[in-house]
Amino acid sequence: MPDVDVANTSLLPAGGAGWQGRLRERLKERLGPVRSGRAETVAEARRRIVTGALLAGDTVAVLVACGGSLLVMAAAGAAAGLAPAMLTGWCALQIGALALCGLYEPIEAEPIERLRRRGLAAALAFAAAILVGGGPWSWPWSWAATGIAALLSIPLGHYAEGFVRARLVRRGVWGAATIVYGEGATELARSLAARPELGLRPIGIVRAADQAVEPFRTVVSPGPGEDTERAAERMASLLEAAEVAICTPGEREPTRFAWLTRHPFRQVLVAHHAPEVETVRLKTRCLGPVVGLVVRRAIFLPHNLRLKRALDLAVTVPGLLVCGPLIGVLALAVKIADPGPAFYVQPRVGRDGRTIRVYKLRSMFRDAEARLAEHLAADEAARREWDRFCKLRNDPRVLPGIGGFIRRTSLDELPQLLNVLRGDMSVVGPRPFPAYHTERFGPAFQALRASVPPGLTGLWQISARSDGDLAVQEQQDSFYIRNWSIWTDLYILLETVPAVLTAKGAR
């Protein structure tokens, strides 16, 4: 984890004897009702950098979308799409809609929610444009050009944002400076540091004085001869720099939480360990003295299944037309590498536990199973790797050259577009595994997984992929099923493109 301080203090509001009492007094002095000018200036500078970079990326994306609209309209033989004089107005309208939807707020939302807001902003900008009275905005061809530009701005803006975010993360600018307090703070801080796209950048862990502090760089209790004022100053600086404070599920002392809420953080979050309701946009209900968490179950509703099927067909039909020639070329290359069938059908576990016949380009030797058994019997390390991942980095079954290429790029999965067309699979969903893989999961997760259509791509493919073990697969597939929305599917589809191009985690 990058540069995270661990500060030792009991965080009790009352004064006390010894160095901890002096530390609390210094914190009270430094963290009064108004944050110091220096800390506020640093936070504001960070927010200006992030907002400016996002604005620049979105401006480029909107202009490119306008250019794409011009090309589409010209190819269709229609009048010119958006005249140059209208580009500035449309760009300003689109950026204004993005700002209205909260894309430039100081505490950044996670990517799926940002994609949803981006789609909402495109719809608002388009509606505002066609409602402008008179002038070329009222012409039907202009409506079409504007609509195409708005649609193109969604994926282009998403990719531009990813490009900007990656560079800001490397420079330590992306994400609100965050401190974590309570039992289990180390694990939560590590998780946040590993997922910078969530917009929370851990800079410190605040603990009770008697807790262990390894393995982080620490602000320790002053020992004999040490300067207690310096310890208090470092502790105050840590909290002063934070924009967000998170109280972990393990914290059970209400006075400590109350102490945090009295300081001017932009947000104070109470973490709640509830993997069964892990969600992107959590909804709550008042249940008197307790808080009710609304469990999302959108993927099981009939109208959402129809919407998902419509998206499947919208992607699959043109996908087959475009990819058909490529599939033919790859099939020929497979036959040259190893004479025999270029395609094969493998039984996989589908929805409701029934067996489906999944189509693939053959990437392995025809005697692949015998080769695998021989390799695992001779190599104990390979056996352990297989037991953990159900995959091998150096797989003796894979055809040289073409086999490794189509597996790294996932091109061997292209024939599964036919499975999607037949309704056996969806474009996005948990990957259909062979029975020997699925049986390694617990009964409860097997039942959850079998409750939805398997997918051609999924959350696992765009994140951990083969680098994630069975526990990671279970966490990511559960998250997808419980958080399904049309925006989740669109996000995974958009992220599949760079994942395939970079062969992320492929084996």
C-alpha cells in the first residue's frame, strides 16, 4: 500500500493524563471548527486538477463524437450533421449536463455509477437540444446527428475518463484523501488502495494506542526522550489532510465515532460488512430504530430479463456479421496447426444447472486431457496451481502459436455468439464453467450462479480473470448478480474491449 500512516491514539474526546492527553489537546486545537488554510488549499488544488483533467477528457470525447456523427451522416448521404458553428454550443451543452449529473463532484463515484450518470447526461443534453426552438436544431436531420453524437459520447467519454483516471492515479491525485479507523482498518485500507477507481485514497489508519501497527510506516507512541509535541503534530496533520473518514464495521465505541463526526471532513462513512447486499447504489428504508438495507434483485425480474435479451440480440446479430470472416480465418489456422476439427463443443453448466453445449474454436491438441493428466502427475507445482485456479500458466494442452494467441485474446470464444443467439447464454454474465470447475464452489454459490444465464464475458474477465482464484471468482460473480443493471452490462461490455486487447490475466 502506498504511503499510509498509522497513527496511535485512543481518539476519546475527553482530556487525559500523559502524552495521549496532550495529543488530544493538540488535535482539538488543530482540528477546530475550521480546517487550516494549508490543508484546505491542498484539497482544493487536488479537486481542481481532477476536475480540469476530466473536463479536458470529456471535451475531447464530445468533439470526437461530433466528428463521428458527421461521418455517419455523410456516409448515409444526409445533409451535414452538426455545422461547425453548432459544435461549440453542443459541446458546452453536453459538458453542462455532465456537470449537472455530478461527474465533476469532489468525491468521485465508482465507475459503473459514473457510466450511468454519463448516459443520463447524454439523454438530458439531447432532450435540451431538440427542445431549442427554431433554427437548425428543429430539422429532423439535425435531430439524428445530435442523437448519434450523444450516443457516441457515452463510450468515448467512458474511455477518456479511464485514460485520465489511470494517469491521475499514478500521480497520486485521483481519489479523496481518506483515513480509516476501527478494527479491521488495515484490511479495508488495503482494499481501497487496490481499487483506486472507487475514488477513496487511503492516507492513514487511526488506531487505538494498544493495537499493533505493523507492517505500515507508523506514527508511534513517543518513547523515552521523544518529543510528544512532534507526535501530536504528525497526528493532527494526518487527520487535517483527510477529506473522508471511514469507521470500520469492527468499531464498537460510539464516543470515538462521535469524535470523528465533529470534524469537518467532507464525508464520514460507516462501513458495514454485508457481502450479501454488496451494491453499487445502496437503498435504505427506515425501520424505526434500525436501518433496513434494500436487497437488489433486478436480474430476476421478468421485464429486466426481456431488456437483457434485447441487448443480447442487439450485440450478437451485428457481431456475427462482423466476426464471421474472422472466425473462418482462425478456423483455418487451427486446422493448419493441428489437423482435425477446427471447432469443438464442450458441455458446460448453464442456467438452472442444465447442461448446455458451448461452441469454441479449438485451441488445444486433440489429446488434451491425456496431456493434462500426464503433466499434473509429473509436476506437483502444476497440480497445486490447477487445484487453485483450474488453469495453468504453462498449459501443455495448448496448440503452439495459434492456440496461445486465440486464448490470450479470447478469440476462441467468438463462436459462442451462436449460443447467445440461441438463448443458451447472454452476452454478459458469469462464465459457464465445466462441471469439474463449478463443483469446486459451495452449494449456495452454485445455486446463485445457476439462477442467471451464463455470459460470453463478465466481471471476472475484465478484472482478475485467470489471476483470480476461486474465491475471487465467487466474489465477483456474486457482486454482478446482486448488482445487475443495464449499466452494469454496458460497463462490462465497454471494459471487455481493453481487456481483450491487452490480454489481461489471460491463460
